[in-house]
Amino acid sequence: MEVHGSGFRRILLLALCISGIWSAYIYQGVLQETLSTKRFGPDEKRFEHLAFLNLAQSVVCLIWSYIMIKLWSNAGNGGAPWWTYWSAGITNTIGPAMGIEALKYISYPAQVLAKSSKMIPVMLMGTLVYGIRYTFPEYMCTFLVAGGVSIFALLKTSSKTISKLAHPNAPLGYALCSLNLAFDGFTNATQDSIASRYPKTEAWDIMLGMNLWGTIYNIIYMFGLPQGIGFEAIQFCKLHPEAAWDILKYCICGAVGQNFIFMTISNFGSLANTTITTTRKFVSIVVSSVMSGNPLSLKQWGCVSMVFGGLAYQIYLKWKKLQRVEKKKQKS
């Protein structure tokens, strides 16, 4: 949904997008951390079936995207058929599941920091597989992010934070986050390929197709396989309504957040969206440290600053590149 008009209206719209993305995803992060660490009910049971969140999220976003298409979509025919998303749906099911399972083994700030290093596998693959040469500033960004995440992982985590984890195991937690990033890379590349083959495809069409296949795959995994945990997760929610309510709020936050992300990209471009989501991740770490009782040492805050300093520099480089492209267009 694109909005055209005066500069003041665009400023108001940008403020709405920023507040929407920040509030939805910061609160979703709080809920995610609550569901992974809290003990529910008088029996003080943990919600061990974190992968179930992905099924619930897929179902809610599937319904949400269908409603949005009916209300706002102008694409009509010509978009990508629903079946084209089957392969991206597989990696989009496995990747986030690994990312959320990592919260059993590492703290929420550590998970956010690890998942912020998406540029590292992208540049490694580009250099080793495709022979792409990057500029020195781009390598500097990667060095800052990789160094910050690595040092953070090696530093000692506070005993208070470790006591909240279900199964503390830093190597396993970071390995799951790395696999999450690898699968996300394939998902993003496949989505870009679909969008280039079917130019009339809108963001809501992608959201519908991805979540349709995500729902199918998650239902098979949760309920169709012998080791499926779907029935156990539902039983847990029946016994602990508070957990069920947190899961519902988690899913609604995800759907609302995606809505504002699509609105930001369509009106202000992907660079503005990257800037907003990156700063949101930093704020999420601050909120987790202050409100959720995950204290970070001065050295750990230094690592966080390294990572987000690298990300901020990367955003600046992209902005400079866009400026050069715009100048070339004006001259021609």
C-alpha cells in the first residue's frame, strides 16, 4: 500500500512505520524470551515446544495476508502461483525453527546479536563461490560484526542469565543461529527469484504463499511424524492458558510487524527498512538487559557496540551507493 502526498504526510507515515515495527517486534521479543524462560502454573513447567511458535505464527500470518489481499491488493492476475513457494517454504520452516530453538541454549541478547551477522555468510559465499570482490569498507563492516559476535560468545555470561535457560549450551545455541542464517539466505534468494520471474507479485502474495507452505510443513512435522510435538504443545496450552495467551500475542505482533515492514519498503525503500529493523534489534537487547533481567557486562556492551557499529556503517555505505546511482540517473 503506497502513500503519496506532501512531505508532512510522508514524515507522519514514516513515524507510524517506525513506531509500528519497533513496538511490534520489541514486544514480540519480550514474549519470545518469556515463553523460552518462564515456568508456567503451580507445577512450574517450561514451554519446551518452542518450534510450535512457528506453526502458530504461520497460521496467523496466513489468515492476516489473505485478509490484506482482499482489502488492499491491486495486483489481480499475474502474480506468482502459490505452488512456486514450496522450496522457499521448506527453508523458511527449518531456519526460524532453529533460531527459536537456540533460546534454550543461549540468552535472547546473544541470539539477537548472532542473527544480526547475516552479512558474514553472504560475503563468504560471494567471495568463495562466486569470486565477488568487496571493498575495504565492506570488509571492515564484516570484521566489526564478526569480531563483536565472536568476543561476545567467548565472554562469560552472568549466572543469573544462565539460570533462566532451559539447557545452557553456548556452542549448540550459536550453531543453531548460524544454520538459521544459512537457511534464511536461501529463502531470501528464492523469494527474489520468484519476484523477478513474476514482477506483478505483491508483498502480500509472498506472505500468503510462504505462510501457506509454512503451515503445511509445520503441521506435517508437528502432527504427522511419530515424534511430532504438536499434541503435547496443545495440551500444555490447555493446562496453562497464560502460555496460550502469550503465543497468540506473539503471533499477532509478528503479523502486525510484517504489515509495517511491507508498508515501509513500498513507501521508503529497503534501506529505510533495514535502518529501522537494525536499530530495533539494538533496542531489543537494551530492553532484554534492563527489563528481563539479562545483565550485560561492560565488555559485552562493547561487543554489542562493535556489531551495531558495523551494521550502521554498512547502512551508511548503502546510502552512499544509492546517492551515486541517483546522481548518475540525473546526469543521464
